[in-house]
Amino acid sequence: MTAHNPAKVIAITGASSGIGEAAARRLAADGHRLLLGARRTERLSRLARELTAAGGTVAAERLDVTDAADVRDFVACAREHYGRVDVMVNNAGVMPLSPLAALRTDEWDRMIDVNVRGVLHGIAAALPVMRGQGGGHIVNIASVGAYEVSPTAAVYCATKFAVRAISEGLRQESAGDIRVTLVSPGVTESELAEGITDPAAREAMKAYRAAALPASAIADAIAYAVAQPPQVDVNEIVVRPTASAQ
């Protein structure tokens, strides 16, 4: 860390696997102080112990982003540990794809709860803290699905379009004190596809994911946005595999 790029306090949701875990590894290696949140506490604690043993400053707390009070407690925990919260990475997400005609309304509800309400809960918890301390940075993880729609992904894409709209609205409302970054990954190695229960959508996703980015590529994009000087706000980053047309 340098005087121009000091260590920051960064809270990451959905940090037990995939992009969240990769971001934790990269940001800890960069010298930032982290609070990691996820529902799977065993994996989360193991990651925190590993990063701490490697010299990082990392704490972990169980977190369900669909519970607004839980997210407020998570941000309060970061303040208790480190005194402030500089960056909130709203990463938790689910992707149970299916055709609309399959009427998997419980899965629609789950995507809305995690992918949209989870992000809103993160913003609601972090924004007052950041305003109170004179600045901060909200990083929302969306998807290329925030820019395009494909069969079986209508509701998933709708949630990511929403994250994109929320991020842009927050940016416009927060000019001058809060930075806002939307990171939209293309096909990325993760466990998201394991949540697909519809057989046809699951098979289609196997072919779609033939060319996939490592999660570390998205972690690098997050780290890039976080590392910019205060007067630079990186608003949107779309990261796709070179081999991907979509």
C-alpha cells in the first residue's frame, strides 16, 4: 500500500466461493482489511483462517443478504472490527435458470430476494456509514445478463438489469462522496450453475459455460476499481471470455 492507495476496510457478501472467494484472496493479498460474509460458515471460516495465516487481516461473519437486519449487523461488525467501512462488495447471487413456462415461482422469488433485495440491503446498510465518515465505495456484481436476455434467463437477467439500474441511480445521487462500480462478469467459473434445477436449462448451461473465465479475473476487475484514487470513479466494467460472443 502507498499513501495514494492506502489499505481499505472492505466488506464482501457471498464470500465463501466463486467470485466472492477470489475477491477475498486478491484484496487480502493487496493488503486490505476484510470482513467476509456468507451463509456457509464452515467454508467462510476456513477461508478467513487461510488468509489470516498468509498475513492478511480478515474476519468472517455468517450473513444472509435477504435479511436486512442481518446485513446491517454485518456492516456494524465491520465497523466494530476496523472502525469504518470503505468498500461494500455486494456479490451474493443465485442463478436457478428455467423457462418462464416452467412456473418455478419459488426460484423467481429467491432470485429477486438475493440478487435484488440483497444488493439493496447492502446499500441501505453501508450508505449511512459511508456518508457519516465522508466517503466510501459501493461495488455491485451484476452479469452480462444486465445487458442482454436469453431463454431460461428472463428472471435472472431481470434481476441483473435491476442491479445495473440501482447502481446507476446510486451513482447519480451520490456524486461527490460515494463511488459506485458495477462489475458485470461473462461466463465465469463458479457454483452458480449448480443451483439450476430445470433439466433443459442445466444441459444448455453446460455448453454455454464451455469457455469460462477464472473467478480471479473478476477479482482483478474489482481490485482495479477499488485501487483508483479518490477522484476516479470506475462506473462499469464488463469482463467476458475472449472466446465468448455473448
